[in-house]
Amino acid sequence: MGYEFDVAILGGGPGGYVAAIKAAQRGLKTALIEKGSLGGTCLNVGCIPTKALLASAAAYTSAKAARDFGVTVEGVAFDFAKIMARKARIVKQLRGGVEYLMKKNAVTVLAGAGTLTGAHSLGVAGEAERDITAGAIILASGSVPARPPIPGIAGANVVTSDEILFWDAVPPTLAVIGAGAIGLEFAYFFNALGSTVTVLEALPQVLPAEDAQLAAELATSLTRQGIAVQTGATVLEIGDADGKKSVRFQPAGAEEAQRVSADVVLVATGRWPYTHGCGYEAQGIPIAHRAVTVDAYLHTGVAQIYAIGDLIGGMLLAHKASAEAAVAVDNITGARRAMHYHAIPTALYCCPEVASVGLSEAAAAEQGIEVATGSFPFRPLGKALAIGEREGFVKVVSRKTDGVMLGVQAIGPHVTDMIAAATMAVQHGLTAEQYARTIHPHPTLSECFHEAIEAALGHPVHM
Ligand code: FAD
Ligand code: AMP
């Protein structure tokens, strides 16, 4: 039976739109259904706008610190409306870029809400009102901010990342619930612009999934910058008192609950896969804990229907979604490629930056793997001193038996860019010895990775 399209993709985020391009590049007749804006969460209300805001905060902070470099800058100030306008311009430009890519690759973009209506059919409601058929389907409907059942969460001035990205002023005081990447990036941004910020995190450390030493270093730095970081603090209720929000939380081990008051409360307690109204259940697509479940090949088990990105859970990251897009398209076109998750880098873009890939020391221990570790601080490096960066370190975890690099954790300047080289090593199973023999340019911050690996091998040079 002939279908109108070879592939139809539901959702145009970094999972869906990358899948569309990859499919079109293979010569497949491709449709992409998007009910909001192309680029999805990442481009419109996620990765990109937050990085634009953080760059403004960094510019403001650097201008204030210019005298440390012998540069006199008077009257340093910021204009919040201009910061937000710059962010909007960047998003608009990139969205135009994705629209152009769809045209260039001859992808049929259908603007509207898609519903899976059969094993090979979808309905579209909205601007493009029509039914389509496709040989294969990729579900990529992404995720939305989690709204846990905390009493008062629906109240005024209790917002998620979706709303705070369009706030029109710096709140004098801000309470952030959740110390994951999203919560911490906003905490850093508003603190840098003068807001009094409190972060409440239920688990014992910030960035709970990361190495404990790294999380401790980050918490110390954020505290030094003036952010009140409360870990082991479970938020119980959000009320109103004296014209402000009043957040009641239970500190771990304490008998009495405590309160923190703030003008705005940011709920950053994670994200939920988005399946609402998509017709998945009716078509027998398996769903567990809100997420669509797939096998190692990203197949849902139903007909030729694959699922990728935030919709299937795991690490909710744009590059994970795009990597899955490539795997799903390969499998649709006849390959049998499993998706591997052992080398997906994570990144936090506040100052100091945090990045990691692979196993932490604790995660390796949990799996019963004997490891060697080595770490090296940025402080003694010539380049770090030259650019006025003293914070942070790089830590390397390698397998004791054969030296294969299992993971790297880093906190400090530009680590989110530099983690790519470590990711290559972990992805391809390089040994620490092989990495150590890779010549790094001097003077650069990348030398910190080299030194940490030398330390893991037991012969650091500059320590
Ligand atoms: P999404 O980007 O959520 O896209 C799904 C798309 O599907 C949406 O456009 C939606 O409108 C559409 N859709 C849903 N249902 C339908 C339907 N029925 N019909 C038609 N269309 C539909 N990740 C990083 O890697 N780095 C970062 O720095 C980073 N920062 C972030 C900051 C914030 C504030 C947030 C919220 C997220 C951030 N993320 C970051 C996470 C990243 O945005 C997501 O992991 C990524 O967008 C997931 O891509 P996706 O394609 O799976 O889903
Ligand atoms: P992430 O899932 O990485 O975006 O991070 C969300 C964070 O919110 C996690 O670290 C959770 O532990 C934290 N969290 C979830 N619910 C609560 C709560 N009620 N109070 C405080 N922190 C919470």
C-alpha cells in the first residue's frame, strides 16, 4: 500500500526537526507536524534563550570586574528590557534558520496539533487541517515543565521556566524550587542581576545526578556569589503572606518546617514527557511513568512507529534527542542500530560552568567497577590565571583493569565546550594513557583535562 509520506514526524524540537532533516537527506518524503514553533522547547523556551540571558549576566559581571584587569569602566548598569529583547532576537533568528532548513530539505511542515490515528495515519488540527498517512512515524512530542502537586502551585507569581523567560523585571526576591540545571541557571541569572535568590532542593546535593565533589564545589561557589542554597529542603506548600509568596519547606532532619518569602517562585522540579491529546494510548503505544517506552532501537513495538527525545525520558537534553533522531532514521531506512547512552555529556551554563560525561566515581562503585581517579584544579594553570579564573577542577575516572576512560567531571571556565574532547574519549573507549599522549595546546584551559588524566595515571606534571 502506498502512503502519502515515507516518514511523518510528530513534534519539531531538536529531536523532531533533526529527524526530518536526516530523513529528507536519505531521500525520504518527509512531513513534520508542529503545533507551536519549530525548534521546540530547546530553541524557543529552553537551551537557547537561557544561554542568551546567561551571556548578558556574564557581560554585566565581567564589566563590574573589569578593574581587576586594569580596565576602568564607570557606571556599569543593565537594561532588563534590552536583555530580554536580545534574547528574543536570537531565538527569532535561529527559528528562521530551522524554517529555512525545512524548505531547503523539502520537508513538508504541517502547522497544527497532530494526533496518531492509526499505525500509519495522523490527523492534524490547526492551521494545516488534514489527515496524512506515512510508512513510518517518529513520535517526538517532547516534554513540558513538571507541576508536582504542591499546594499553592497554581497561585499567582508561581511560575515555570516557560513563564519566567518572559518576565518583565528582575524580581527583588526569588525562590527557586529544584536545583537541577534549569533551576540553577535561573538562580544564577537573577542573582547576577541583583535579585535575592533562595534555592530549595529536596535531595542532599545540588545537581543530584552529578559527582558529589563537583556538586559541593558548585554549591560553595553559588553561596559565595550570594545565593542561599538549601539542600535537603522539600517544599510542602506555597502560600501568601504580607504581599509576597511564602514557601513552606521541610529541612531534612529538622522537626519544624521553615518558610522563605519571595516575590516570585520558580518551580524547576523537572519536566514531564508530553503525550496529552497525541492519541498514543489509543493506538497501543506503551507508556510508563508518563514516558513512551521504546527498545534499544527506539522502536515502540507498534508497526513502524519510533519515539525519541524528551518523550522517552532518560536525560532530558537536546543533543540526546538529536542523537536519537539519527538512530531512529537509520533504523527506519533498514539499519539495526541501537542507541547507546554511555557517553552523553551534561552541561550547566552558569558561572562556574559544570560539565560531565560517563560514569562518576560513585556510579562506577555502584556498578562494582574498580576505578582509578585523578583530578586537577584550574587555579595553577597559566591560562586560568591570565584570564582571571581560579575556580574549579577536572576529575577523571578510568577502569583499573585496563585504563579505559569511563567518565570525566568538570567544573570551571569553559568546561561545557571542552567536555566534547572527553566525550570522544569515553564514547570510543580510549584509555587514560592514550588521552595522556594526546598533545594539548599551551597555554589553554584544556590542559586541566590533560593534567587530571596524568594524575589518574599517577604522574601529574604540575602538581
Ligand atoms: P521538544 O523540544 O520539547 O519539542 C517537542 C515539540 O513537539 C514542541 O515544539 C511541541 O510544540 C511539539 N508537539 C508536542 N505535541 C504535539 C502535537 N500533538 N502535535 C504537534 N506538535 C506537538 N538541553 C540541553 O541539551 N542543553 C541546555 O542547555 C538546555 N537548557 C534548557 C533550558 C530550559 C529552561 C529548558 C526548559 C530545557 C533545556 N534543555 C536543555 C532541554 C531541551 O530543551 C530538551 O531536552 C529538548 O528540547 C528536547 O527535545 P525534543 O525534540 O525531544 O522535545
Ligand atoms: P531536574 O529534574 O534535573 O530538572 O531537577 C529537578 C530538581 O527538583 C531535582 O533535583 C529534584 O530533587 C528537585 N525537587 C523536586 N520536587 C521538589 C520539592 N518538592 N522540593 C524541593 N525540590 C524538589
